[in-house]
Amino acid sequence: MGGIFQSAENRSRVIWCVGIAFAAVQVSQLIRGYRITADDVAFFQAGLQGWDASVEATRGIAEGQGRIGAFVIIPINILSALASDFVSFRIFSAVLYILNFLLLSLWLERVIAHRIAAPMFLVFAAFNITDFVHLPPISYPLQNTLPFFFVIASRLYVVRGEGHSSAGTALSLVFFGFGMVATEYAFLLGTAMLGAEWLKQVGGRLELVSLWRGLLSTHILPGVAMAALVFAVYVGWRLAFPSRYPGNQIASFSELPRGIRTAAWHVISLHLLPYLDTFISLPYSPLRPRPLSWFSWLGATIYGASLGMTVYLARHSFSGLRRPFVVAVLALGAAFYVVFPISLTATHQSWCLDHRVCAFLDSQLAYLAFTVFLAALGTWLIARPTAERWKMRIAIGISAFAALHAVIVFIANQRVLDAMERVTNVWESAKVTVCRHDLPQQDLSKVFDPSDLLVMHPGFDRNAFWADYVDARRPACF
């Protein structure tokens, strides 16, 4: 067995296989929940009401929130809310979500110039967490997923640096712009990736001349120009339609310390959340978790042990990584960069610091960067001692920690998804209930959702929603 793992190619194959297995586990979990936030329900209602209502909802958000990207992402969110009834769509959304982990891992391998794609994909997939918060692909199935795909795929095409046709380059640039204009989160992702590629282009030399030459390179300049164009369009729209939405109103300068604390919590939230969900009673869930079965505990043990052994095996993939401490610092900086804008808003400071709701859409970006930080930091720690026995001990310690964290992630996901299934069962039951011949004309909410398990916005008319649901879905019964 030891001889098999002495080959770098064999080790890489094993890591890829285990990573794919973890990805399959994640997909099987991520398809179990849908429409679990109030926004999902609102998008669903707009879709049920038809074209005019969907157009009005899109226009209202674009103008009311000062976000031109709403013209792209809100129709996608409405269609996603409608399609979430279908398991095939949920599988598609989950697979595309996991595919972004793969593409980003391949991009990292190119930018860092070290064969780390397999172990990075492994840990991206293994540590993924879900919850009753705004996290695709369960909530907003394609909100981050599709724009991120366009951004990451386009940058991966650029950094491959071989056999580029002019048509392919132009198309990748269009994809890059399309992804960034859709959401601010994709814009932050795209600019962070451009920054990393720029540093690679200048070879770490921070002299002004080197930085300028790197900026003018054919790999960087088109992307920078597209980012500048997207930013100009975004700002122009915001000036024409100032936001009335409190969620993107910047807090006063005196609240900057709260903004920094909020940013820190957003950075670590998706790595910390499993512990809250495991040792506290699901802080974001409307339901109490039920005790896990022995089968779930067995699954958690296998999940953690598999990851721990594979991380130990993957230490060879990271050995020889140039300047791992610098990579760690840059990754941590990127994590704060992608969360800082939203952390400056008064709403998210209040949500996080006053109500302990710190995981949001930007946290999925920070999750990726912070995972790179942890991997690079672990590599640096292993490389510090000169004695081989100490390197081995540190590697074993890191692998044990990874295994324990994976167990907690698995248990937390099981607890969350068990509670989430009881919520999404309302949607499944509604497909049957809507065809009943004895539906009342009033108080439909008590028929479809008697326990009010579905989360809806304050003041949302539940009975009017279910009336729209009946009008849209009942004709298909006969």
C-alpha cells in the first residue's frame, strides 16, 4: 500500500476520487431543501402571478435598490424559485455549485503554479455547510452559483494561456462581464481574481514599473477594462436611482469598528457555523433538531476519517509550495476584501453583531478564500521544523483537526437538513393538497401550512400567496 502512495500521480488520483465522493455526498444533501427563505417565497409568488408581476418585481428591485444587476439576477431567481419543485433542477443547481469548487481549484493551481487542484477541491467540497440562511444552492439556487461560474470559468480560460482564439478570448470577456454585472458578489470575486493574476504576472515584484507593465499585459488589461466598465455602469445606475433599500445603506464612519468586527464574523462564519449547529439548537432554524440516528453518526465517522487520511496524504501535494505564508496572508486579505463592502452597511452590522446572523451571500466568497488561507497556513507550519519527525507530527495534528472538523460539518448538515426537510415537506404536500376538491375559499394558509413553517416577510399575506398558488397550479390537476 505504501508503494502505491509513493507515486505523485497515484496520490493525486486517490485525492481526486475522494474529493469527487465528498462532492457526491454534498449534492445528495443540497437537493433536500428548497424555498427556505422569505425572499424565495416572494420570488415564487412573482413567478406564479406571471410575466407582468415578474417584470414589475424585477424593475422595482433594480430601481428601489439601485442595482442594475437586478435585471439579470432577479429573473434568474424567479425562474429558480419556480423550477425548485423539480428534483432535476435542484440536482443541476447543486452540481453547478460544486463545479465552481472544481474550476476555482484549477484556477488556483495555475495562478500559484503548484499542483494543488485536487486537495483544494477536496477541502472545498468536504467543508461545505448549509443552513437556514441566504446560501445558494438551497436558498437563491443560482444567485451566486451562475455568476460565479461565468467569472471563474472566464478567468480559468485566460490563465490557461495556451491555444487562445480571438473568438474564445472575446467570449470569455463577455462571460466575465456578464457574471460581474449580475451581482456585487461576483464583481468582488472577479476583481479579487484579477488582483491575484496581476501579482502572478509581476512575479511578486511590487515596483511601480513592474506593476504597470503587469497591468498592461494582454492577460490582465482586458479584464481590468471590463471590470471598470461594469463598475461605471453600476455607479451610473446607482446615481440615477439612489437606493431606498436599508440593506445597502453605508453606516456612519463612527461605526467603522462595528464594520470591522462584522467583516471578521462574515469571514469565519461558514467555518464556525457547524459548531453552532452541532452544539447549539440550530440558531437560524424555525424547528428543533431531532436526535441523529446511528446511521448518521456512522456516516459522520466515515466522512471525517476519510478526510483526515486524505488530508494527510495530500501533504505531499503542498510540499514545495513557494512562500506559503505569503499565500496565506494574501488569501486572508482576499477574504476580508470580499466581505468588507457589505460589512459596512448598518443592516448587516445589526444582523451580525446584535442578532448573531453573520452568514450571508458574501460569506460563500470568504469561505473559499479562508479555506485557501487555512491550507497555506498548514503548509507553512509543516515546513517550519527541520526535523522530519516534527513535520510528521504537525501533519498528523492538522489531519486530525481536519477530520474532526469534517465530522462536525457532517453532523451539522444532517441536523439542519433534517429540520429543513420538515419545512420543505410543506411544498411537497402542497402539490397534492392543491388538487383537493374541497379546498376552502378563505384561510388557505391553514390548509397548506397550518404550523406556519414557511418563512415569509413581515406583513406578507399568506392567504393571498396560497390563493395565487392554487390559481397557478390547480389547472394542472385536471
